[in-house]
Amino acid sequence: MSKIRIYALAKELGLDNNEMLELLDSMGVSYKSASSTLEEDMVETIKALVSEDRQTQNTGTQAVAAAKAAAQPAAEEAPGSDVPHRAPVVTIMGHVDHGKTSLLDYIRKTRVAAKEAGGITQHVGAFEAQTSKGKIVFIDTPGHEAFTSIRARGARVADIAIIVVAADDSIMPQTREAVAHAQAAKVPLIVAVNKIDLPSANPDKVKNDLMQLGLVPEEYGGQTITVELSAKTGQGVEELLDYISLVAEIEDLRADPKGEFKGVIIESKVDKQAGVLATILVQEGTLNVGDFVVVGETYGKIKAMTDSNGGRVKNAGPSTPVQVLGFSEAPVSGEIVSGAKNEHEARDIVARRKEEREAAAEATTRRKLSLEEVMGSLEQRREVNLILRADTQGSIEAIQGIFGRYTTEDVDVNVLLSGIGAPTEGDVLLASTAEATILCFSVTPSAAVLKVAEQKGVDVKSFRIIYEMIDEVERLMKGNVEPVFEERYLGRAEVRQVISVPKAGKIAGSYVQDGILRRNAKVTVRRGKEIVYTGTISGLKRFKDDVREVQTGYECGVNLRDWDAVEVGDILEATETVEVKA
Ligand SMILES: Nc1nc2c(ncn2[C@@H]2O[C@H](COP(=O)(O)OP(=O)(O)OP(=O)(O)O)[C@@H](O)[C@H]2O)c(=O)[nH]1
């Protein structure tokens, strides 16, 4: 008996993965995914628990429920457990030429059902593959686009990311970028180590190199699923599909075909003959021919729908990509599509959105974000996400070394991606997904990149001095909140003599009784109970010398800005404005 993976143990005990994970949760066992391994003694404990329960005539499911109930008296029911499962939506990403298109083509060729008579398989940005474990939807638009803009609205297109890495080339800049995108979107990833048919293939090197990205392959005791395959010969592709189904099962993806319709635009184009053709991925509910739908500030009526095999369909349920005809303007990919009961309602929704946008645009120019909005819930750890661009690898390492020390109890500083050279549009997309700031050190962003950044609301900041960059990070760590200032008591002095100096006006010869007096400090002058002046200490002297501050027990000459009526016996009380930590 040795270590065993959670899913394997679940299978052995006849539980499904989710039941097993629930059981582990109830026992307080930590794991990352169903492919995590369990120690031998833990395996024994679980087996004993399940078998004990079965002996007392409980099924495995009841064992889970019992353990769960014991550990969490008020455990919530899994949301929507009666909602049916839906197919996973997968995106394939990776470095140029590592084989993304070849892998998609291989899957499409071998897994897509025969075309309907007369139907032509056309490029619609997504297709459905049939596997022994059910349907898998592949998005074949550039992977990172599947994660961009809509993330901000709390939705995502892809459920799982496949990162393709050529076994003869290993980790390359776009591999890093792809991994960063998947991590920022918080989708599970599977690494497809491609081209293993090549004599120069070195899959072990790929697995080793993955660790540089913090991805530890399962074989090395980590959590990252890696599959060796060849998009050319098809070797290993079946295994990849199996893993996708496994991850999908763990993710417990569900959607109600009877629920309210919601979808997302995958792609759109204007066809000279047909007009606007848009591919919608149905995410919830069902889309029917004849339905009114709203996208952003436009609406349309679905006139015709084609599935990804080119066949005409009348309706489409969750996790189905369909190409639709019925929009008058091409909608933007990533936009959310929702339904409307009729044309009247569709028009109303569009009108309301226009109003809201205009009002919001006006408001953002004046409105300050609330603390809660900027920092999220105060109990949560906050994250400062950064993308770092610098002139040399040396600079990157130095800066990362410094940032590495910056994570505190409340704030994580994450460098999502770093690279040599000016930031790219890809960086901006990632930053927009992950709400990251792009920091440039000794590199200059191009005007085109700055423009995209502005459109997406991404901050790109350039520095030539490392400490200024660090100051910026500290500012971001403070949560971008407007600084809060507080008036603090500095010290008190008694006026013992008033000296008139021709050009300087009156100088209050004073004795510091408590604390300190400081030049430029705010000061209140009391005469008995009355406040006779509030202003600033504009000058401070010890004998003939100008000084910055004077301590308790010393005498000094004080100049008060724009005020000449000081008298012997007056009490000067100095305060200073300090920034309080948020
Ligand atoms: N021998 C071998 N060649 C492969 C394999 N997969 C892809 N190739 C070849 O690698 C080259 C690049 O493959 P693509 O599928 O176009 O790669 P890509 O990642 O889609 O490239 P871009 O779309 O340009 O980013 C092509 O010449 C493919 O024929 C494989 O498994 N084995």
C-alpha cells in the first residue's frame, strides 16, 4: 500500500469524486484537486470509515452525509444539486507553433459527428466533440480572448484550459502567458505535452521546466495533470479527453436548460450575403429560434440557428455553441447575451442600459471608489496583481526579489507575468482579466498598447528608478484608497517675550514646555480660554539660527504666518497632519 490519488480511491470505494471530496472536507483533509495524492494512513482511515458506515447499512453517500453532518452541523446543501450537469467548455492555449491548431484539428476530425447532409463544417469559433464520457466543447478562438473582458462581470467562457507545450521546445514566453491567463481566470489547467512523436522530443524536460512556473506535475508529487501526446499521430489524445472529463466532473459543472437564458458571444462577423453572423455559446437556459436577445446596447431576434456541424437547429441548451442570424450589428466577442420576452422588453432593456452607461460615465468622473469596492471584503486577504516588464533579465530578477518580500499578512503581491521588453496587448488583456497593474521598468510602452490599456481601464506605469516603482507597489498595497489624514498633537510652548523685528514682524520668544515645535507645523494660539489664532509656524529660530524643530525645555523664536498680535503669556499648541494607515 502506498500513496493513492483521490480519484483513484473514490473509484475503488465506489464513490464519485465529489462524494469523496466532501468526505475529505468533512474530515478536514486538505487537498488541491481530485488528482491530489493521499498518504497511506489517511487512505486506511477513509477506507475504515466508509466500510464501517456500510456495515451499519449505510451507503457510501450516507457515510459522506453522516460525516459531513457531524463536522458541520449547519452544512449548506450543494447549490443546485438537482440541476443537470453540462458539458465542459475548453480552450487550448500555448506558444506559437506548439500545435494548438493541430490538436484542435485532430480532435475535430476524429470526434465531431458526421456532418448533416448539405451542411458544411465552418469556422464558428467553437465545436462540440463527442467522447465516450460525453460531450466536450472546444473554443478555437485565441485562448486568452476566452478569458478577457467578461471576467470583470463575473462570468467566464472556458471551464478548463489546455496548455499545449511542444516536447521539442519546452516552456516559451507564450506558454508563461497562457498559464498566467488560466491562473488569473482561476480555471483549472491541463498541460498537453505535444509532439512526442518527434525524435527530439523531451517530455521530461517539459515537466521539469513546468516547475519554474510553479506547476508541479503529478509524477513529481504535484497537482498538475500533464498528458503526453501527439497531435500528428493522435497518440495520447484519448487520454487528454479522459482527463478533461475527469476535471469537468470534479468541477461539477451544472446548468439548467429550463432556466433563464444566458450566453456569451464567441465570435461574430458580417457576411456579405447572410448579414451578421454571431456565434453564441449558450451557458444557461435554452435559446430558441424566434427568441429576442439583448447584447450590450443592441438586440436582435433569432431568425436561424446552426450548430457547429453546420446543421440547422431550432433550439440549443447549455454548453452549446450556435451560429445565429438576427443581429443588425456585429456584437463584440466576450459580450454577455441575455433573453427578452418580446421586442418591447428588449427595447426597454437596451434603453435602460444606455441610460445607466451615461449616468455611470458621468458619475465615475466624480465618484471616489469606496474602501470596500477597492479592497473587497475587509476580511479577505487582498491581492495586488502585477505584470512586470523590464529591460533586462537582471532587472526583472532584482525587482521580483524585492517584491517577493512585500507580501504581508493582509496583502499578497503577485507578479503574474514578467518579461523583457515593452508590454504587449496580451499583457493588457491579462491585466484586465486579473485586475492587474502593468509596471514598466526602463522600457516604454507603445502608443497602441497604451490605447488598448485605456480602453480596458488597465493602468500602465513606467519607471526609471527602482525605488519609485517600489513606492508605487506600496501605494497599491495600501489599497489605492485615498489617504486618510489625522491631526496629531506635537507640542506646547509658552510665549515669554515678544520681540519686534523690522522686516520680520513680531517674534514670539517662547519656551517649549512639552513635545516639540516644528517649522511649518500648524499652530493654535490660546489666550486664557480663547483661541486667538490658528495658522502656521512660518519660522523657528534658536538664537540667530533657523532650525527645523525645537525640543522640550528649550527657548526659541517663533514666527507666526500673517499674524502680528502675539502677546506674552499666550500658549502655542503645535499639531501636524499625518497619514494614517488604512
Ligand atoms: N511532429 C509533429 N508535428 C506537429 C505536432 N503538432 C503540430 N505539429 C506541427 O507543428 C507546426 C505548428 O503546429 P500548429 O498546430 O500550427 O501550431 P499552433 O500552436 O496552432 O501555431 P499558431 O497557430 O501559429 O500559434 C505544424 O507544422 C504542425 O504540423 C505533433 O504532434 N507532431
